[in-house]
Amino acid sequence: MTAKQFFKSTAFKCIAVLLSIVLICGILLTICNSLFYVSAEERTARAVAKVFPGEEVTFEEDSVNTRYADTNNYTVEQAFTMTGTREGQYLLSIIGKNGYNSGTVTCWILVDAVSGTAADPGSFNGISKVVITGNEKQSFINNIGDSDIQAVIDRQDEDGFSAYSSSGITTGATFSLGAITNAMNGAKTYTESVYCGLVNPYEEWIASANITSATTYTVEDGVVTYNIVTAANSPAASFTIEIVVGTDKTITSYTILVDGTQNWSSDAIYDSFVGKDAAFFAGVIGENGEIRDNSNFGSNGISTGATFSNYLCLSAALFATANYDTAVAEGGNA
Amino acid sequence: MNKYKKITLDGIIFNNPTFMLVLGTCPTLGLISNALSALEMGLTVIVVLTLSNMIISALRNLIPNEVRIPCYIVVIATLVTLIRMVLDKFLPDVYEALGNLLALIVVNCIILGRAEAFANKHTVAESAVDGVATGIGFTMALTVMGIICEFLGKGSLFGLQIMDFSIGLFSTPAGAFIIFGLSICAFTAIIDNFQRAKRVKANKLARENLLGADEAGNQTVEEVKA
């Protein structure tokens, strides 16, 4: 085929037409992209405006502290310090995890807090507003009304927020509300740690992700007695558990003082923790608490149908046994 | 019948893309749990479908047959991207409500289907009418099913709460699928009945005309005999 024949052929016409259309479309899109570009600042302002409808607010965006931003229960995506008329408030965009079908709920959470440092700590004063902006797999999330979220906000105690304690909030979307509660507890933990300077004394200890600063322990003759207060793991609420670890680094006594499962837990199950060491508990849930699987629980003979509560109880047991040496070295704090 | 009227009726009713051709099922199932989102998606599809039909019709004599599908895809993808940019800039709530399904309009079979089946064989004006009519048919179908699903699934209409009772299933794609199937049944039954009635009426008219012609013919023969 000669060059002349090629330029007259259908093949050349196809290439020319297709390239022309692509070129024209590309130029058009380039022009429109510059005309309709939405900057990151504009997107942030839009998102924040949804939290404060009809109100002009000012704020400063903070960089997210990665150390406290991501846990098994929540991820902090963005953080803002409100200024002007809303000074003393912090706005966090948080993904609450462990919702229905292992999905997530994304929320904006407005927190009231007094800022501080480790030397001069501030205080967390509560949550003013929760705005749900998105979710994954939460088919029944529309069952959750503003009054349900307000009920969770109102039920704050020193261990955090709880949607599911002795008088549960009935929505028909228990796990979605659980994910929202996880986000709210995440907002509390993050604000306390980053803005208020209320650092958890156990954060350097092994497997401390679900252990709150309210936890205490005593050491006597090499025997460590913990009074562990766990975080909530919605739908399970916070547990308070007394665990005694003997000199052989195994549990000699395990007593649930405050049960976060509406009395679903079985003493027989937790009695089986006696005599077990850190290696056993780490084998079930892992030191980072990354495994939460009924089948895994079941294979260790501790399946109860209350997985979220089991997870907290196992976390407490792992914390107590894995940190025996540290506790003995520190000498107690109660 | 006026050809524009026929194109319009075909697009909205007799070749309704959702109920009769069962095209564009992905956004249908994804969005009909919310009537407002369904309406917004329908309006977006009207714009994209009309513009794509017009452009493809205008270029139909330039585009070689061998590369027509890639050309259509490029044109449709460009239009959808433009619409996304405009919505993101000026109607961010709509942009967020439609989410990823907005980008999926590119592969919506209604748009490519009308380009291939209609726009590349008809004039720009006819293609524009077809785009609007088919888009309206799609929008109506989505909105009607959205109203039913939202009412049953959330007890609300276009976001306005009107009753406390709701059946959660109808807020899910599974519930949407049930409503979709029942809607197809109902729409097909109505159209069938309408067309049957039309056929009966036409047959009756033809029979009467035939009998009238016979009588007229007999009279002529008798007259001849007389």
C-alpha cells in the first residue's frame, strides 16, 4: 500500500475521526475543568457548612495526629479547631467502624472541650452535635433519628458513650448506632489525647487499645491485682473487671464487676480464663486486637454469642497477663 | 401519526427504557430507595441522553461505521464528565446524592442503546426528541418506583416524613428489586390491555368497513341484474 492509498483508506479515516473526537473532547474537558474546579478549601467549607446550617462559622484546620487517629473502632479523617463565636469547640470528621455487616458510618462530630497539655490538662465536656454524612453497608441507618443520637449523647459517663446498656436505645439499626457510638467515643478519646493533654498512662503498655485511664492496679508479693476499666465496644458497653495475675504470669482470678453486655455474659466462660497466660489470649485476639472472628473465638472454646463483649474481656485478660512484668516493675498505682 | 408524536410516545410509554426494555437497571436499583435521588438521576440522564443523541446524530455521516462505538463512548464519557463537573460546582448536594452512580451513566445502556439504535439513523431534531422522550420515560419510571420504595421503606415522600410505620426491606436494593419487578408486571399489563383494546377496536372497525363494502357491492350487483 502506498502512502497515497493509505491516506485515502478507511483505516486512516477511522484513525483521523477517532483522534479528532478525542482531541476535541479533551480540549473541552480541560477548559471546563479550569472553569468548574472545586478547591479543597471550598470542599471543606461546604462540608463544615452542613454541620452549621444558616450560620457563618470560622475555623482552622488541624493536621490529624496519626498516633490517635486510627483504631479498630474509629478513624479520624479531619480535625478542625473552631474559632470566633464557637471557640472552645472542635470539629472532627470520623469514621465509626463495626457497623451492620462490618460496615462504617462517617460523621461530623462537634466536641466541647477545654484545651490543655500533659502538665496542665484540660477537659472533655461532651458532644454538641453529630451529623451523619455517609455510610457503607448500613441498610437500616434511616431508622436512626436525631432523638436516638441525642439519647446517646446524653448517656455519656466517665467511660464514654453507650447506646446499648441496661436500657438500650431501640432503633432497629443497633449495629449502625453502634458504629456511630464508636465514632463518638473516638471523638472523645482523640480530643482528650490531642487537645486536652489527657494522655492514657497505659498507652505504651502492650495491648492497651481497649484499656481506659480509669484502670488501676496493685502489686503485692509478686501478685498483680488489676481493676481494669475497658473502653466501650459498641454495642457492648464498658466493662470493669478485677483480674489477679499470679507469679507464674497466669490469671488466678477473673471477676466482672460491671458487665457491659446486659448480663449476657456467662461466668462459666470467664472462669475458663483462670490458669491462662498471655500467649493464650494473644493467640485468640492478637496483641493489636486485630482479630475479631466468631470462628476464632469458637475454636478456643469461648464462643458465647456475645462477640463484642468477649472481645473486651479478652482484651482485658491479655492486657493483664502481657503487662505483668511492667506492672511489677512500676509497683502499682492504686 | 405525526412522527414526533410517535417518537415521544415510544420513548415514554411503548419503548419505555426501564419497564419495557429493562435498560439502565444499575442506577434504577441503586437509587429508587429515595424518590428525590431517583428524580435527580432521571433529570441528569435526560440532559446527557439528549445531548449525546444530538451530537451523535450530527456526526453520523462523519463517523466511519467501524469506529462508531468508540466514538459514541468518547462523546458520552465527555458529556457525563462535564455534567459531573457542573453538578459538583453548582449543585453539590445532588452530586453527593448521586455518588458513583453519576459516573456510571457513561455505561448506562439506555444512552449507548439510543445512540446506536436511533441517533445514528435519524436527524438531529428527531434524535433530540427521542432523547428527551426516552429520558422522561426513564425519569418517570425511576421516580414512581422511588416514591413507592421511599414510602414503604422510610414512611416519607421526597424526604418529607408522613408516617412512622416503615418496612426496612424497601430501603435496600433487595426491596428495590421487588418493587422493580412488580412495576414491570403492572406496566406491561396496562400496556397489554391498552394494546388489546386498541386491536379489538381496530378489528371491529375493519369488520364494519368490510360488511359495509359487501352490502354496497351486493346492491350494485342487484342493480345490474335489474
